[in-house]
Amino acid sequence: MERTAVFLMNLGGPRTLEEVEPYLYELFSDPLLISAPFGPLRPLVARLISRLRAPSSAEKYALIGGKSPIVEGTERQARALEGVLGPGWSCHLAMRCGHPNTEEGVREAIAAGATRAVALPLYPQYANATTKSSLVELRRLWPKHLPLAEICTWHDHEGYLDASAAALRETLGELPAAARETALVVFSAHGLPMSQVRRGDPYPGYIEHSARETARRAGAAEFRVTYQSRVGPAKWLGPDTVEFLRGNARGRAIVTVPIAFVSEHLETLYDLDILAKQAAAEGGATAYLRVPALGVRPDFVAALADVVRAGLHASRPAA
């Protein structure tokens, strides 16, 4: 019987405050994740930047519990997905930065007897900085003689969009009816430097599609796509989530949606729950709610299982 390993690929995060600096070093060392032209000096520059940024980053992680919950959350997703996929499948974490990293995930899968694998990026919308970086690393480490099916994007998957819309509807339902009718839904996605967009990265179009379809299916009256987590002085995709809320929240309820994040981590618990909430209050919002990351919602896990099965089937050679 064939045994199929599924690699749940995500960016990762520090599991303790002591892991913050090494995590940042890995982040800035990857030319796909951070595309600044550091050249052969990249390791040295990455070391310097990670050392300088570690104290402020650690302060943020301290505010959300002293670590990123993304590893534990992804582990729960892996176990839930295994349960839906059934016998013959095993699910393994493959974090691009931090641990358990891709090499550890591959080792675990081989030890479990895997004879083939499916790469499942937990980034719904493909981007070179996220999906491609994780896929390149998995290709490097997965045994060349064993089949590897690669899933690139599932931003338009019906089950994912339905789960996303259901989560939004549930949060909108927490508002009084009058506030719900005029609520502004703000989709927030991780930003991307405009230099990458100009080189043809499809990410912004995928984000727009996921947001538009989620809003339509949820019956949201009005929505806007914004971007967060900008790093450095270069021009990034906009508008910036915090700046947008500060200038456009007056007199209405705000509901934010982490459209590019399927697990809780710094970008949801700090950027949206603290910074964005504060900006909305400063901008005069009457209420502020945030849609939870999809996590292990049964409808979302079922969608992931469908994405995996379809990805495996699509990779098989024609008979």
C-alpha cells in the first residue's frame, strides 16, 4: 500500500522568545522571502538586521504570549487533516523558517514510510516570497526517486471560499443589525514589495479574487482590500491596513479578515488585534471585530483535504 505524506508548509515562527533572533536570521537570509539586493553580503546583513530587530520583535511576541502559536496551530491542522484523509496518509509540518523545518518534516515522513508526497502550502494565494520559497526548499530535500506533487495556489477553491465566507458571516452576525448593514469589511493580507509585483508576481490578483468572492458569498455590503507587515523603506502594496483604518473608520463598525492567513500568529494577534484595532478606534469606528483564522474549522479542513486529493490526482501521468 502506498503511503502519502502531506507537507503543511508555512512561514513558521519562534516557539520561544529565545528563538526570535535565529528565526529573523533565517527570514532575512532567504532571497525569495526578502528580495533586497544584498548579494554575497546577505549572511552578514541578515545577521546584523536580525540582531537589531530582535528586541522589538520579542516585545511584540511577549504581548501575544511569549511565542508564535503558528506551530501548535499548524500541528492541530495536520492532525485534523489526517483524520479527514484517512488511512494511507500522514501529515507533516514544513516551516520555512524556525522549527520544525522542512528537513525535519522530510525526515519524519520518510521514517513513517512515505512513498510519495504532496506539497500543501498553507498560503492560499501563491507568491514567490512564500509558496515558491517553500516549494524550492522541499524540492531540494525530498528524495529525487520518490514522486512529489506540488500544489501552488488554491485562492479560488470553492470549499476554501465557502469556509472563509462562513467565518465572515459568523463574525458579522455578532454585530447589531443596524451596524451590520453599514459595516465595512477590511480584508488584510501580508504585503509584498512593489518590485516583486512589477516582475509579474500574481499575488495581488489572487488576494483580490479571494476577498471579492468571500465578501460576495458572505453578503458583505462593502469591503476593501488592504495590506500589512511592511518591512523597510521600499514601496509595498497598499493601502496599509493601519493607515487605511485610521482614515476611513469613522462612524461605522469595522470587521477585519486575515484573508492570507489560515493560522493565528503575530500578523493576526498583534497586527490586527492590537495595531489595527487601535487604529480603528483612533479613526472613530463604532465597533471593531476580527474574523478568526480558519484554523481547524471542519469546513476548512474538508476543503484542504479536497485540495490535497485534487493536487495528487493532477500530478499523476496520463494513462
